[in-house]
Amino acid sequence: MVSVAPQREGTRRRHRSVAVALKRLRNAPTILAALERFDAVATAAWRDDPEVSVPLLRDAIDDVSDQVTALAAIHALAAVPDPVTAPAAMLALLQDWRPHVREHAAWALATAPVEPLALPHLVEMVCRGGFSGTLAQMTLESWAKTAPTEVRLILHGTLAMPRPESQRLRLIDTLGLVPGRQAERILAAIVADPLEGPATTSAAEAALAELGAVNEPPASAVGLTVAQLFLHADIDPELRHAGQGDTGGIATLLVHLGDALLAHEDVRRVLTISRGRADATVPTGLDVPGHHFLPIPLSGPVRHTGNAWPLRVAARRGLAQVLRAAGPVDVIHLRMADVGSWVAAELASTLGIPTVLTMAPDPHALIASRDAAGTLTRAEFGEVDAAEHLVFRVRLLRQLAEQAAHVVVFPRENLERDLRRLLHLDTETSARVTVVPEGIEAAPVDRALAAVAAANVGARPAAELAELDALLEALPAERRTLPLAVTVGRLHPVKGMATLVEVWDAVLRDRCNLLVVGGDLDEPNDDEAAQLARIDTVVERAAGPAQGLLLAGHRPNGTVATWLAAALLGRPGLAAPHGVYVSASLKEEFGIAILEAMAAGLVVVAPRAGGPATYVDDGATGVLADTTDPDRLAAAVGRALDLAASPGADDRAAAARALVRDRFGIDTMAAALAEVYREVAAARRAVP
């Protein structure tokens, strides 16, 4: 459970520390610093005289000029140990006109004593769904541990009334979180009811099957079994869905990393777990050594990372099913503060499986940069939080780090400073923090370079290259003498694809053609559709090739490698050599696609903030830029085009390729992580 709970050591005293804690929070120099002071307010509220603390907290909640302090006061109010005044105030917050206040009230109540009058409001929030419904469901699950009868009765009574199927499904999922034989009997009755539809029957069956079904698996007897999870991607060995939806660089990484880990004698199995269709089944034969790809069955439309929180219960049940089928697991590697990591950490705690967390300052860096730029203020923080769940993600990441047996971080400029300031980690003194750069598999890039070079002197082009040629043939003759600027990634706002199209159209159209690889062009999700709409306002899709804009959609990783090689070497009569690669991302924690482009020898444009600054030699192998500024992005692409065609380009390309192979190979990354896994597994086995 993710909570903002008071520290309850010592004896509660009656004094006025809430006023002091609120003042310190209001005077915090940054929003991030204020978020770090939430706990202090909650602890003070638990210790203080309720007659003093409750009015102070209610005044803070009503202060619309400082919504950061208001959110802290909501969680503190839930910590007040008063049986009358505080519960009444929390009940009022559940009915507040402000969505962010209602949402945080539902979350805060998870750590408070059960309040019967709040139960109907929480159940209605569950019925409405969304992130608020997920938090309300979490609170009901927490309360069901101490008051199962009260929670079961309200859910059963609500199910007895006519409800849309979507709401009934949420109620059934929640009932499955209530322990006890009575809840099981209700679920069994739903399964047996001939008037129930197939969806609600299946939901009841899943809830019934999960009650009491998870048993702790033993550690592996021979060789390590490593589970790696990314819920928001369709991951397969061939990476057929790369660049579609949320299936970005992390999918490529997990496939290649899983294969590389098996080269180490003590790694026997790698389980790569991702989302699957509702009818997906867990493969058999999982006890044999190798790299196994396991889907978690999830019903309904595909949800991208930001709106997947309501999948919590379904994802947890599906992951439990996968882990049971897989047998002994020695370590689970988590990589971000999302719903998949949330449920995996919950299960790992229950099953006694240690976790390793790759920890990046997200959303910490985003909050800090927007706060510094003045685009995120205390007066609007609550509304932004309701859309982006910033406080919850910060708290979840902290909880994941505290639970993890080992933490892995990416290299970045000012690493120690940023980790201490944003994440409160000290890489110099902590034995459980290891810096591990990401890596790529260079062999596909080498093969692609050789294949394109051969095709350029007369060999028959392979299918991947023929696909690119077909796109290039749509360019008018006068544009076929220009090099390519290539960008690869998800069509997501953070990747900056639409911004890149805008600056290319405004400044760079006469210098290069722009090839955008990524996204589902035929059935886009919400994020993809929004990016495509922005692009269409600049260059309509049908007119794109005539003007030099090529939208290719998502392509397999092998195809992308070939196209990067073609951007470097050119295609006779179709594209000039000396193309460049552009990452217009607002942030890149490390940048798998950037490394792949450098492995091909391309000059790259990359964000100055984050990981790329640790390996891109500005002015030699690439150009670092403030990608949040369109003018600076355009100037950086122009500089990169100049650099790619300038004397010494071949030597610089060779240097980039050597750097990637020497420092950022997937085998190097696998060796570092295998050592971490060995230590974590050994420590677990040493504990009785």
C-alpha cells in the first residue's frame, strides 16, 4: 500500500507542532522540497491536540493559493487520532467540489481507522473508475483487513442494485479483495447465476480463484531465475511491436538483455513479463532453461502508462498466475513507478521474492524543471496532480526503493548531486546502489551496415531496405538529393515528435527530409492520435512525402537498424548520405535509440538533460541541446547536419561505434546486472 503515514514512535503529546510543520512546508524552497515534508505534517497531526490541529488543517485545505500544502493537510487530517472531528472532516472532503481533494481524501483514508459513513462514498468512487476509483479501491482493501464484514456488506448491497456492467466489474474485483468465506460465497453465487453475463462471470471466477491462491515459491535450487516486468508493452522475441503505443526502447532492452543474461552460467532462466490480450494463456514448459516470454491477460482496450492505474487488481491477479506457473523466482527487476511495478512489489513482498529497482528521477526531475520554469505552481498543483498523479508517483517510487534489495541507477551528469537532491540516494556510501548504463546489441547494426553497403553497389536489397526504398520513392526527384534526418520512438508527447516536425517544417525543410519511425498510424491510441493531429496541422499526411516528411509507423527493431544504416550511407538516387539521428525527447534517462544510432555511426541530436550527456561528445559524435526549446532544437539539427558532412566524419563515426561497443554493449550491462542478481539471491538464501 502506498501511503503518507505518520511516524508514530514515542508517546503522543498535546502541543502545537502542526502549525510549525505547516509553516515549514509552506516555506519550502521548491515544490519537491515541500512534498518531502508531507510526513512531518502527518506525524505532527498524530501527536497534536485535535482541537488545535483540525482547524489548522482545514484552513490549509481551503487555501486555494497553495494546493501543495492543501494536499499535505488532507493526509495529515486522516492521521489525527480523534474519533469524531477528524472523521467528519474527512467525510466532508470525500464530497468536496474539487476532484483533487476528493482523490487525496480517498487515498489518505487507507491509513485511518474504518469510518462506516465513508464506505458508500468510496464504493461510488470505485464504480466511477479512473485513478480516484483505484485509490478508493485500495482503501477498501486496506479496511477489509480489519473490518471485512462492513466492507463486504456495502459491496454486496451495491451489487444487488442495477448497475452498468463496467461498474459491476469493478465492484466484483473489489469484493475479491475482501477476505472471508462470506465474500467467497457471494462470488460463487455470481458465477452460478444464469442471468449474469460472461464478463461479470469471468470477473467473479478470477476473483474467486485468487482468494488464498498465492503461495510462496521456494528459491531456485540450481541457477538463478530472473523476472523482468514491463506491463505496458507487447513484448515478443522478434520485437514486432516496437514503437507502437508504449512499446518503446524498454521492450528492445528487455529482449536483448534477457538473451545476454543467459550467457552467464548461474542465470538459468529469464522471465520477460508484459501485457497480453484477455484470452492470453501462460505458456507451458517454463521449467526449462532459457528466455521465456509471459503475457499477463488484460481485458478491455490497451491502456497507456498514464491511464493504466485501474488495471491494478487485474494485473496483480494475472502476475500472480504467471509467477505460480513459472515456479521458483529468485529476483524481480522493476524499472519504473507504474502500476506494473506497484503490483509486482506487492506480490514480491507477499511471496518473499527480493526486488531490484532501476531508479530514475521520474517524476522528480519533471516537477523540478517545471517548478523552476514557473510552469508548475503551488496554486495549480492540485489540478495538475489530478491529471498526472505526481504525488502518488513520488511516494510509490520511494516505497519501491525502500523495499528493493538493490537499486540500480543510470549514469547522468551530476549523478550524485541529482540522486541526493531528487531521490535522497547516496551512490558513494550505499552498498545497495549500483550505477549500470544501459546497453545495446551491436550485431544487428553491423549486419545492417554491411547489407546497405552491399546494396548500394548493386546487391539486391533485403526486404527491410526495400521497404525504405518504397517510402523514399514517394519523394519528388528534387528532394532525393537531400540526406535523411531520422527519429525513432513512441508517438508520445514526451518524445517530442510533433515538435520536431514543426521545427523541421519551419527551418530545416530545405536541408533534409524527415523520417519519423514509430506509432500506430492505423489505430492510434489517444497519445498517438494527439501527436498525429499536431503533425497534420503542419503537413497533412497525404502531402507529407511531396514536402519531404515520411511517417513510417512502428517497425521491428531489425528494420530500424537497416534504416539507420541507410541514413548514414545513403541510397543511390533516393537519399544522400550523411544523414543524422534526432531525439527530440523532453527527457531521456539514458536513450537506447540514441545508442543504436551512434552504433550505426550517425551524428545524433540528443537532450542535454539526463543520460545522453554522459556519452555524446558534443561537437564530435553529436549535438546536445535543450530539446524543450524549439529554436535550440532546430539549431542543433542544423549543426548536426553540418557535422555529419564535414571533413573527418568517417573518423568520428568510427569513434562513436567504438564507444558504444566498448562501453555500452548489452553484454557489459548483463554482466553488471548478473552480479547484482547473484548478491541479492545469495542474501535471500542466507535468511532462514
